[in-house]
Amino acid sequence: LECKSRVVSIVLAANVVSILACTHDQIFVYGMESRALLRAFGGRDMYQVMVYESRSRCSILGSRGGALQVWDILTGRLKKSLSCNSPVQSLAYVSHMDAIASGEQDGTVTVWDLARGIRLQILWCCGTVNVLEYWLGAPYVSD
């Protein structure tokens, strides 16, 4: 796969047989077998991290501007934008809750209800949250 900009995040979207590559300003959708570029979209913020939610076929991106953006990868349309406290450094999808956890530069970890676009829980850590995983129903944070 060829991408002319620096890739900051890459995920496999197996249910749509695609590979998603994220640069600072765009999302690229490539066919897994053909390796052809199927579509490109974005350009609204400086993206830093991306996760993929297979049921809704959406990519969720965290930005330096402190936003979470939910993009439909089939249409390339922005479905939702949520405001965080500070730049988003890490993301984790919480499948049993249909939620996303965001780790931010100011040490905030927020669990978001994606469907309703609301905060479910806010946790505070000491320092930037660079790695965030959701493990056995509880956030795991590592710096």
C-alpha cells in the first residue's frame, strides 16, 4: 500500500475486507485483496490515533485538537464529533458497552457512549495517557 503522508494509525476492518490507514489529516480505505485505494476522507483536524468499530462500520479518531470524530468508512461522512478536555493520545473500544475510552494529554480518561454522544465516566490519572486498553471491563492505563 502506498500512502504519501506519514501514517499515524492503521487498523484492519475485516468485516468490510478493508485496511484503514490514518494520516494526520485523512483516512484512507484500501481493499484488502486488491490493495487499491477505495476512498479517502477527513481533513478536519490533526489526527493522532484511530480505532475501528465493526458493527457500525465506523472509524473513531482522536485529534490533537481534543476531538473524537466518528466516521462512516463506507460513505466517508462524519457522523459525530465529541469534545475532549485536551489532545487525544489513545483510544480503546469497549465492545460490551458500545463505548469508546479516550486517553488524553492532561491525564483524563473518558468513557463515551457513542450512540448518545455522552460521557459515561471520567477518570483522572497522573500525566499523559499514551496507552489505553479496555481489559475485563476496566480501563488499563500505561504511560
